[in-house]
Amino acid sequence: MMEIETLVLQNENKVLHAYTNDDQFIHTFFDYKNEAASYSQRIEELSERNYSRMQLAEVIRSYMEPFGISAQASKHIEELADDGVVVIGGQQAGIMTGPLYSIHKAVTVLILAEQQREQLDIPVIPVFWVAGEDHDLNEINHVYTETAGKVTKKQYDEKFVFKWMASDAAYTEAQMVSFVEDIFRQFGENTHTKALKQDVLEAVKLEKTFTSFFVRLMNGLFKEKGLLFIDSAYKPLREIETEHFYKLICESEKLSEMIVCKENDFEDRGFVRPIQAQRDAANLFYVHETGRVLLSKRDGQFVNDSLGIRFTEEEMISMATEQPWMLSNNVATRPIMQDFVFPVLAFVGGAGEIAYWALLKESFHHLGIKMPIIVPRISMTLVTPKVQQLLKELSLTVEDVMAGKVHEDRESLLESLHNEDFENLLKETEQRLDRSYTELMSEASKGMQQILQKNLKLHKKQFDYLRGKMEEELLIQNDVTLQKYSKVENELLPEGSLQERIFTPYFFMNSYGNSLVDDLLQQTIAMDNTHKIVYL
């Protein structure tokens, strides 16, 4: 039975804090405050806009069919074709779903959609937007495990020469199978291991790319809840985006100027620049034979100097009309495109996403639309029964661990691990030896003095050796306690980061079972911007 506590993190993200607490910040950078009254206002705005609903529903159905569509998901697709609105969030396509926050985003999307469906009494559909067009494979090609008391990054090391989008980057099946098997070996054998590993390996064999592998696993975890999936790089989706690419191309210079100005304002208020916007940015990528390449706008043309690419505005518009899959959005235009294509009631994102959305208010307005309601995703830390027991034995709480108390307690223990009597006797013996050698050297010749000094250094090394062996023995004697500290810290605050940024859900499902997501969704999880501690 899960239990949930709330925790206010001491080092809360600065942007997230401002978004949650500062009305002036919200008014400056966003259209809606994250509150109940905003939802009816947003519904009214969406009712005045036109969407290619039937086409969008068909695109989602065709995309999801290979992965399996539950009755609930099918109902949601039908509602989207009619008059439904969506709560949407997304993530890159990490191996084995990537870090836990991918799950947390999907959970938030589902909870919020269900809440608003009930409150607004209209169809509100949960959608997960997979950022399959992203090409930085180093951000998604690894999984963390815990072995020998350390958190270890295990990387799928197949080399990709070009900047392939995750949806185009095909892994080698045998190599991915070997990688997954190694990950589960590192997790350790439990009653759930065999079935979980079989599910993941089946997904590896059924799919070919990082994105489809990700979606098959995520759909397996969420499909009975009706979560819809769409890949931003899916070719039929691009065809819906044609008219919207036209707007982004024609207004690229103005949009770029607005984004740069907004980022300057953001920085002036003490925040870090989230995207380092450039005035000559076209905020679009071209899908070249060597991969996805960023375009700039100079002298009226769309260019990439490193590859000698140059398009006129007319050529870009022609491409958007005839081959829209050759174009791709960047971090600034993706939210706009998403809002053009989907009737977005609310967008669910993390602190980093909220930061770059904050740059887009004027860009949305320039294109005749408003930003959706932005809702911070739920943030959680999972606590296994093993770690709960260790916390009790070490007289620590999860809050203590988050505040860095494990490090303090471990250091205090290490400082206490001294045999003072032995150390004092060793020091006294060393001092006596020093005095004896001083007497010897006073009676010795110059040549002999050099030999005595070398001999004394050898003795000193032996004293250091004895001290080291004593410390080693004390560490061995206290190894069980030190391992407890390591286990607690590694699971709850791995590498000094929140657990949700490091571990895949399979790290916990290996001991808990594959019902982890279903059981989470059965809990009452308040969306109150506090961190959730989930005792498994």
C-alpha cells in the first residue's frame, strides 16, 4: 500500500518559484494564471479557433495502431475528432522510458485531464507529445544503475555519425538487447525481473528506432488509461502543419526579434537565459541527408553556412507546402506549432520548459493566439521498503536526505573512527625515533647523515602505512553502516540530484512490479506544487 507525504524542497527552482508565487512574473510572461478561473477563459478562447480535428484524430489513430489502442484511448480519439480539448505534455524518447520524470509528466497529464473533464463537464483528453524530432542522442542514450555502492551511467555506445532525429535513428537490435540485459543484471534479480526484462526485450525486437522503442514501453504502461501518443516527427502530422509552417516562415524575423527581447527581459529579472536566442535565428530546422540542421535567417534567406544550405523564402514556403516533413521546429517554435495543431487547454511541463515558454507570449500574440495554461508537472521521489528500513536504522528522514544530512552523518562517523590510544602510541613512537635519529646524525659523517635521512624516510613511510591499515580496518568494521548511508543517498538523492532526473522507472519496478504506474494513478496526488514522497 502506497503512502504519500508532501515536502517543500529547500532549493526550489527559481523560475518555478516565481511561476508559483509571483503574480507580476506570471502577468509579464504568461497569458493565464494556473488557477480554476483560467480554464473556462481558455475554453472560450479555444471555441473561437479552428482545428483540423478529423485529420488530427486520424493521424493519431494511425500513429498509435502499431503500439495498440485501448478502448479508452479509442474513445479519446473520437472525442478529439468531435469537440474535445487536450491536456498535453511531452518528453524526449529515452531508453527504457528515460528518467522517471517522463512518467511523472504522463501521470500529471492524466490527473489534470480527469480533473478538468469533471469540473468543466466537457471531454478533456490526455496527450503525450514525443519529441522524436530531437537529434541530441547523447541526452537519451543511457540508463543509470546502482552497483557496488555507486550510481553508474550505462551508455548505449553505438556511434551515430550524423545528427539523426530520434525517430530516424535506428539502433542495432543485438546491441540493444545486450544493453538491456546488462541493465537488468545491474538491477539484480527479483521476482519481477524476468517478466519485466521480457517486456522490454520484446519492445526492442518489435521496434527499430529510439522513439518507437520509447512509445511502445510508455503505451504499455499507460494505454488502459487512454493516454494518447504522437511523435512530433511523424510524417502525416507534418502534413497537418503545412499552413502553420507557412506562418512561421513568413514571420520568422519578427518572431526572432520578439523572442530575443523577451529573453533579455527574462535575464534582466535575474533568471538564466534558457535558450540563448539569436536575432538571426529562423527557429526552424531543415532535415538534411546528414541529419537535422538549424537554419538562420540572413539577407532574406534561410541558411546553414556549415553545410552551404541556402533557401529563399519562396523555396521554404514551397517546401512547407509540398514536403513539410523536411522542416522541423526548434525549442521556440515547437510550443507554437503544438498549439496550432491541438486544442490545448493546458500544457504540463517541468521548470526548464516553463522557462523557455516564458519567452513566447508576444510570439503567440503576434500569430493571433494566446498561450495555454501552463501547469508544473508533479515531482516525486519513490522510497522502497528497503530504504524505508535503512532510514529508520540510521535515524534519518527523507527530508534529512534531501537537505544533505547523509553527508554530514557519514563525515561525523568517519571522524569518529579513530583509535586514539593507538594513534597516540604511534605518534609517541615516531617522536622517539626522530630523537634517536637526531642523536645518530649528530655523531655521523656527512655521507652517513644522508644514509640516515633516507633510512628515517623509510621508517616514516612505515608509520603512514600503519595509520592507513588502521583506518582501513576501522572502515571494514563499519562497512555495513557506511553501505547503508550509500544506499539511502544513492536511491533518494543520486549524484546530488532528484531521483526523478536519474533513474528509469524500471529501476523501481524491478523490485515493486509492473503495477507501479497503475498504483500511482490510483493515489490521490494533490497538484499543489510540493514535492511528493511516495512510500512504496
